[in-house]
Amino acid sequence: MDALNKLSASEAAARIAAGKLKSEALVAACLERIGQREKDVQAWAFIDSERALAQARARDREPRRTRLHGIPVGGKDVLDTADLPTEYGSPIYLGNRPSCDAACVAQVRELGGVILGKTVTTEFATRHPNKTRNPRNLKHTPGGSSQGSAAAVADWMVPLAFGTQTTSSIIRPAAYCGVVGYKPSFGLVNRAGVKALSDSLDTVGTLTRTVPDAALLVEELSGAPVTSFDAVPRMKPRIGFCRTPYWRGADRPTQEALEQSVPRLERAGGKVAEVDLDGEFARLVEVQVTISTYEMFRALAYERTRFPDLISGHLMDRLLGGGLVTRAEYEEAQAVAQRCRARLDDVFREYDALLAPSAPGEAPEGLASTGDPVFGSSWTVLHGPAVTVPAFQGPRGLPLGAQIIGPLGKDGPTLLCAEWVHRALCS
Amino acid sequence: MDALNKLSASEAAARIAAGKLKSEALVAACLERIGQREKDVQAWAFIDSERALAQARARDREPRRTRLHGIPVGGKDVLDTADLPTEYGSPIYLGNRPSCDAACVAQVRELGGVILGKTVTTEFATRHPNKTRNPRNLKHTPGGSSQGSAAAVADWMVPLAFGTQTTSSIIRPAAYCGVVGYKPSFGLVNRAGVKALSDSLDTVGTLTRTVPDAALLVEELSGAPVTSFDAVPRMKPRIGFCRTPYWRGADRPTQEALEQSVPRLERAGGKVAEVDLDGEFARLVEVQVTISTYEMFRALAYERTRFPDLISGHLMDRLLGGGLVTRAEYEEAQAVAQRCRARLDDVFREYDALLAPSAPGEAPEGLASTGDPVFGSSWTVLHGPAVTVPAFQGPRGLPLGAQIIGPLGKDGPTLLCAEWVHRALCS
């Protein structure tokens, strides 16, 4: 029998429902794993073990509320928590204690889940790295910005963790650490109490080890219908293989892994065809920079004006760049995004999902960079659901992801396609 | 010569630019007016006079930064401020001191403005009233939720104040107090650090005594081009008179005032025709309730679960109603909103702006209700700019507003139309 910390949330929920597992034992197993590994991985900004265990015991004394009942969840440290510090990965907020919980944190608690602690974020969920290491190889970055959540889930410290994505901050670290990253449709998970970067792009999502676990957390929060994965073996999805306009930014092993997956998906029953997204789609990385920096210049106005010396050089450069974006340039970028969303709607009349790279390659060595977000930013701008599943291995033995992108608002069907692809490529 | 507290922001800015006015004198005049009247009007949640005067003196020692330099601004108490308490109109947050300023507050300070204090809000910017009275008649409500901002501006306490609108929280109090209320296009003013209610609807806007002052504040924050009002006398706008599907909810004096304004606008050179928004437009008030309560149930999850006894019965009923909205109902409501936005785009091919009621009538007597928001909520859902100007007087001698609604993203032209209507009806 697996150690309890290795259970998926769905399996743990089933055992809790059957009276075969106590939340306290599950939480204790996760805490034990953290105790063993945290010195190396450094995935957590704050843990209050006693508080987490007390919550678990309280849940064990109650009737089960939802599928989240008794399940430990990691909260990225850009989510406000009233009972744990919230530092946003910035020295400006050392010891900061918000006056309330973020909506998604309060909802997890209401639904019976146990907030295990706060996972490490890069500076304000941007690119300046923090301390977390890749549990697959400690010399490599786990990616960012949701680096603590990706590493903690990959290293069996917690089955579910929140991430946030404005560029590629869920997809990239999930791919680098070899877990499932799910950026839901824009707005599906409530953002109240999440430190704001870019109002038009910021999206709360999940890091998990399985696709059904990703569905579980987001469905419980949003009230979306429960997705049944029973039909996955009989699915014959229509998949558009999309190299994207940034294909040359992917390394050769990544390109080959994706190209070689096409016949395997066809053998598994999928209908795969190539989809070229050209024209204005090639502008989406630039569009994402224009939109996000214009908005970040304003969203971080307090920090930028009061504590410029406590902001990293990299972030300050981006903020000041955002200050130079004119309103007309910003509106033009939003117009391009809107046109590309409409064109993508047409693409999804022919395909159930698109398949694309999750990152340019394996996690880079060193902790000075969190890697290149180029394969996330377009899909973030387009607002639809995106899921990365660990599907391949690179030449250095580190994981590579396959990214599945679906139509805006069709998160359930997209998660089903992602699970289908995951099984087709990993069985 | 007028007292300094009666200057518009635009006039004060011109005098400051010309070296003829000191910010300290302007701020002192506002504080003096507040000292005289606050006992009756109760527009302010927090004022720190010494801090405001110190900021003004600091600005007076510096070169002028922008048009906002040295201008006092009121911040609604749902905007976080690090140096003043922020209570969101709720006993849950008595004495709450956030760790940073809201983006719009930090921007005002960066641009040289002086945050005079925090104006009173209803409970979390919803309908449960707070203490402010209507300065036109203290026995009447000032409306809500931006009640302190509307009353303070109407009573010559400050020339500019922030409001927020999720239903009709700028338009209604502005109309009731006889000032200009401007709800910009969705997203034009950054929302970071504003207590969230409804992510799809919450909009930061302004309460002012003149339309150019509304333009001034929002243009400086957003970087939108400066609107010149010089051409207003020569404008011949095409105006759609829109009774809206809720016309029967307006009282007879309001209906007559609007109907009788049509020939006056035509005499002033406008082309006015009736526009019927029927079909799905009639569902928008219900759509606004569905969207906002689904989102509020989540956004206020912490307060709802931890402090249910400190939430008003009215708000708790709305929150619990939101908990019953299914995801499918929410998505259907968003789809109706989207279809109506597309249909409105067609309407605006023929009209520069629509003219509609701002509220059902004069401000109701008593402080137990903030009045009916029915004439605001549709336009909030539709996301375009809306401006109310004080245009008429009701039978009890209280002001009635005329609401001008423009195409999404066309805030400058809409403000010009609003100014044209204001002059046509008030000259």
C-alpha cells in the first residue's frame, strides 16, 4: 500500500467518504514528508503544522461536507490568509498578515479542506526567482511563478495546491516538475484576495498529480458540474497539433517528443491534424506583455512608488516599461486578443482540443531563472482552459509536458481530453 | 470670488499651474467646510487633517507633476489605504489597516493629488445603508453605495471623489445628491486593492461637480488621451432616448422631466430619436443579480463563514441566494450579457449616446434604504461608460439626473455628450 502522502486527492476523498481514512492521518503523512524533504526542496513559505492538524481533527469529528473534506491543500503565497503570513514573495511584505482569507482559501475551508500552508511564489508572481528547487533534480529551477506549489505536489508533500497564472506561471512549473498544471477558463475560480498583477489575465488554477484532482478542486470552488472520467477509454477526440508561432523556441527533444506523440495519439483512437495559428496569433506574446505591463504598472503602484529599492531590478524594468505603454497601445493589444479569441472559436468547431508544447524544454539548470514562459502566454491571453500533463522525458531525465488547450468555458471537456492524452502517452 | 472649496478640480488645477493657488489653501478650505458641515452630512469615514495638509505642503514645495497636482481627492472606504483605516462599511473590519494602498489611491498620490480622507460606504458597497445624509435635505438618503463621496462632493467638501459601481452605486447617489457620477468603461481604472464584490462588474469611477473633472481624474489614472471640451458648443450629437424596459419603475415627475428634455435637446442642435431596448435587454436586471450574487457568495466567503453575525440580514440573504445560483445559470446570465453587448454595439452605429433615467425619482426620505438601483444595473452589465448629470428638479426640490450611456471604450466621446446634455438642459 502506498504511503498516504502519495494518494491522489480523489482516492483520499473516496477513502474518507468510506470511513477508511482520517484527515489527521493524511495531513500527518504530508507533514512528515515535508519534514523529510523541505530542507532540500524549499517549497513552503509558511507551514503551521499544529494548526493544520487541528483543522484535520476538527474535520474528522464532523460529517463529510464535500469531496474536499479533510483533504490538504497548499495555498500559493500570493493568496491572502488571515491566520498565516502572506509575503507575496517580496521583502516589502515580510511578516505581512492580511485581515482576511482570499476567496478560494475561505472556500476550501468552507468545503471542508485543510489549508496545509503557503507555498513559495516568485516576487509578486512574476519572474524574479525565489528559493524553491526542482525536486526531480535540485540543481534545476522548478520554474515559476507557482514554484512552491509545483515542487510540493511533485515531491508528494501535498496532493492539491493553488497556482496563479498571468503568463505561464502554472503551466511552466508544472511541466518542469512533472505534474499536472491546470489554468482554468478566465474567471472560473474567484480571485478576491489574490495579489493582483494584471486584471485582464490573472487566473487562479491548480497543481496536482492527476487530471481528475485538478477537476475536483476547481469544480468544488466554482460549482461547475462534476466531470466523470469513466468515458475516457472510449473517447476518440479530435486534436489539433499546434506547433504555435514560437515552435523554433522549443528545443529539439521537445519538438521530437511532440511530433512523435502524434502517431501514438492516432493509434489510441484520436483524430489528429495539424493546426497553424498564424497571422495575428504570432503577436500574442507581445500582446501579453503590453496588456500585463500596462496593468502591473498600476496594480503595483504602491510598491513601485514607496519601496522601489525593495523591488528586483528585473521587475522594476518591466513596471517602468508598463508605464510607457500608452492607452492606445493597450487598447490595440486588447483588440488583437479579442480578434484572436474569435478566430480560435472557429478553430474549436473542428477540434475538441489543441496540443502544444508546455515549455521550450526541460527545466533549466540553476535557480537564477525560472525559464521561458513563451508557451504559456498566448493561451493565457486567449482566456480558455489549458492543462499540462507530464508526458515525456528529456535528455537529462527531466520531465516534459504536453499542453492541452480547450475552448473558453469548456473546462470539463478539456480536462477529459487532457486525461485522454495523458493516458495515451503514458500507458 | 468663490470660496476655494467651491472650485472645480479643473479650475483649481489651472490656478495651481499658474502659480495663483497653493494646495495647502485649497485643502484647508475643504477641511474648513468639512468642519462646518460634517456633523450634519456625515460623509467621511476617516479624515486625518494634519496628514492631508502635510501632503499639500509637500506638493506646494515641488514642481507640478500632473493636472492632479495638489488637488484633494476623497477615497471611498472600500479602497485600501495604508495610512488610514479601511473598514469597508462593515463592523467586521473596525480599525482595519491594510498593508498597502489601492492602485488608484497610490496613483493619485504619485500624480501629485492629495488623498483628503475616506468617504463613507454602505456595507461592502452593497445596499445596507450607512450614516451619510443627503446634503440637499438631511432627512433623505444620499443613495448608495458611494454615499459619502456623493454627499461630500455635493456639499462642497471636496471636488473629486472615488466611487465604485457594481449595480448603481455611482449613478444613483450622484443623481440623488445632484452631482456628476461617472462609471467608466469596465476596466478603465485599475481595481487592485478595491474590496471585491463582483469581478465581472465592479468598476471604479468618480463623483464630481462637473463633467470635465470626471474626465480629468480618470484620464490621469488610465493614461487615456485628454478630452478637450472646447468643441461642446458646436456639437450636434445623435442621442437615443431610451426609456429602458424599467420605465414604469420611474415616477411620473422623472418620466416627464426626461420626456420634456427631448425637445430642449433638439432645440440645442441634437438629433434625438427613441430607442427601444427590448427582448433580452429586459432580462438585464435579473442577469445582474445572478452574476453579482454568484460572485459575491465567493468573494465574501471569508466574511460569510467567519463573521455571519456581523453581516446585515439583507446582505446575508443576497449572499445565500448567490450560493444557490448554479454554474449553468451563471454562465447563461453571462451569455445574455454578451449578446446584449453585441446588440448594443449595433445601436451605437446610429447613436453617439443614449439618454435614460438615472434613478426612479428623487432621493427617498429616510436613511433606512439607499433607493432602487434599477436604472443603473443594466448599464453596469453592459460595461460601457455611463454618466449622470444633474439636469432636473423633482417636486420636493431635490435633484433628478439624466443618464448618458456611451459605447464600450468610448469614454471621451461619451463624456463630451454628457457635457453637451448638461449644458443643453441647465442653461
